[in-house]
Amino acid sequence: MAAAVTVLAAVRGAAETDVVLALGAPGAGITVTRRCGDVVELLAAASAGAGAVAVLSGDLPGLDRETVARLHAAGVRSVALDDAHAADRLRALGIDVVLSGGAARAADVLVAAVREAALGSGAAAGDERQDLEEPGSDTAPEQPSGRGRVVAVWGPVGAPGRTTIATELAAELAGLARRGATGRARTARAAAGTPAPTGPVLLVDADTYGSSLALRLGLLDDAPGIAAACRAARQGTLDAAALARQSPLAAPRLRVLTGITRAARWPEVPASGLEVVLETAREVAAWTVVDTAATIEADEVLMYDTHAPQRNAATLAALAAADDVVVVGTADPLGIQRLVRALEELREAPVAVPTPAVVVVNRVRPAAVGRQPEAAVRDAMARYAGLHDLVLVPEDAPALDAALLAGRTLAEHAPGSAARASVAEVAARLRVAVPEPVATVA
């Protein structure tokens, strides 16, 4: 005889008694092990292993994406009872099975839903979940209109130019000032055999240590878009239109999701929220370029409370979500050493990170590495990192300083810059991975 499915019930109001009686009916094969009064008690019971499935009210106070993630981490599936027609929001939170309307009150349907969740089929079987909803309900999630790519720009400590490369890369992918492209940029684009980019580009400031994209592009930074987007994601209310509203246009076809204004606000950008933001970004833009912080150590190694917010969660989430990773280092003896170590650190990251699509060595100049700086940098990276394929960005302080002063990108302010030509080569390499344009939400 199969063991009974253990259930944690967190249902509000008079419906709780009906739910408990339905689940505990003879022959149901279900045992309600704990009746929880709130989210705190529910999470405590889940962490203690008191149940395999949580049956909860869709309007349970404190229910957000972080709560569902912690249930899943404890091995507990979730069934939500929705009487307020908020099924889409509940699915966005990661709920495994949603019972809507009359289905939420039918005892046999509830028992079937709990068994389904216990078998682990609810999270992956979207059609089966819809079968459990009230017939005729208009709650099935729509398919995304496009599948954009996410590019994470990362590098070691020491200000190697992550923000500069991320900004200029986004500008190139957006096709800003294409008429002003240098001969080198046109050659790189032609060699890659790639068409002109289509659709908007979203530039995301996920650096929770030193956010600077808003200032870099002359935008107001008093209301960080990324914090608002993550908050909406945790509440299950973030969609493509909402993300677009939080991402103002900084230039034609280039949207910017600004970062937190102070480093102390890093808990406002949790992994659970940023993951949803980046997934939603695929519907908003053909390309999403994420500027990240340098540190990627996992905080749980350093602290006892593994459920506490993680200081480096935003960077780790961005790297894990990325289709392509661009690694940036600086062309000086210290910067090269840090870059070599960073590549090894990235391979040992606590999350699965794609192999870097492009490694960029920034600020290549004779003053730092001697005569023939490009050859010296390539020789050093080949010798110490076994890496022969690099993109070298020459030092071009006058053009970059002028663009910074104007709050514009090189593509807009100094299209003939040698540094811009090198970044155009990075963009051309990334475009090779997308053979056809991606449909997006304007």
C-alpha cells in the first residue's frame, strides 16, 4: 500500500475546514500533518520536513516568489486555491498547481491536484494544470512573443571597465549611429556575416556594489528601475509591459533598467526577483546586456543562515541566466594577473556559468605593457591562461571622457573611436549565435 501524501495546509478563513476534511477523507491517501496560520509557520514546517505538498490560499499574506522558492528548496510542492481570478500572478510566483474558481472548492479536484503535485508533474505540465481550472476561465498564460538573448558582462575587481564595455556593447547591438561605423567595425560585421540588429536592446544595471549606468547615460537615478522590477517580480505582477515602463529609452532602440542608488540597498535585488526580470526581458528586447559586479563567492559558505539574502545573488543570478558571458580585464600587469585568476574563478563559480563567448582586454596601451602592446597582451594571455582568442580594446581616453561628459555612448558621440570599433567586433561575434531576428515587444 502506497504511503499517504503528507500535506501542510495554509488556507485562510472558513475554507480551511472544508479543505482539511476533503484531504483527510477515507480513501484519499492524504494526511494533513500541519495547519499553518501564516507564511512563517508554513516555511518552518516545510524546513522541518513535515509535509510533501503545501495547500495554500492564493491571497495568503506574505506569499511571494521567495516563499515559493523556499518551499521548493525544502522539497515541498505547492497547490494554490484561487477565488480571486489571480491565477496568472500565482503561476508567476512559481506555484506548481493552481485551482481557480469552482475547481478550488471541489473536493475530488483538490485531492487530484495534491496527488499530481506530490508526483512532481505540476511544475512542468502546464496543460494539466489548466485542466484543473474552472472550464472557460481565461487564465492560461500567453506564450511570449519573442525569445531574446541575455548577455552578462563580468570581470574581476579593479575597475576593468565592465560598465563601459556593457554600455558600448548595448549601443552596438542596438545599432546606434550605424552610419558612423568605422571601417574596422564594418569589416568585423561583414566577416561575421550578420545582418543589422533588429528590435530594442535592454541594458540592465545589476551591479549591487557600484551602480553607475544612470549617471553614465545622464539619467535620473532617484528611482532605481531594477528594484521596482524585482519587487514586481516577487509579487508575481511583472510582465513585458511593466518591465518596459520601468526601462526608459536612453537612445533609439536602447532601454535602460537603472541600478540601486546605494550599495546598502542590495537586498532589493534578490536572485528570485532578478531571474524573473531577466526572463521577462527576453520578451522586451532582442538583446539584454547585464552589467554585473565582480564578486561571485557564495555567501552561504560564510554564514550559518542559508535563507538570509545573499550579498552576491544578483551577479550569480545574472551569470546563471546568461546565454553569453563577456569577460572584461585590463591591459596592465596587475589587470592581466587578475583576469587570468578570474577566468579560473568563473569556472569554479557556485552556479553553472556558460563558457565565456568573448574575452575582452580593455585599455590596451604602450605605457602599461611596453612597445607593441597588443602582441604583449596576447602573448601573456596565451602563456598564463592558454587563451588565444581575444578582443583588444585600445585606450581612447579623450573619446570616452567626452562621451561621459555628454552622457552619451561612443556610437552617438564619437563613432570614429578606435575603442568603439573593438566593441563593435564583440557585438559582431555575439550576433553570430542568433541566425534570425527575434520578435520583441516594442
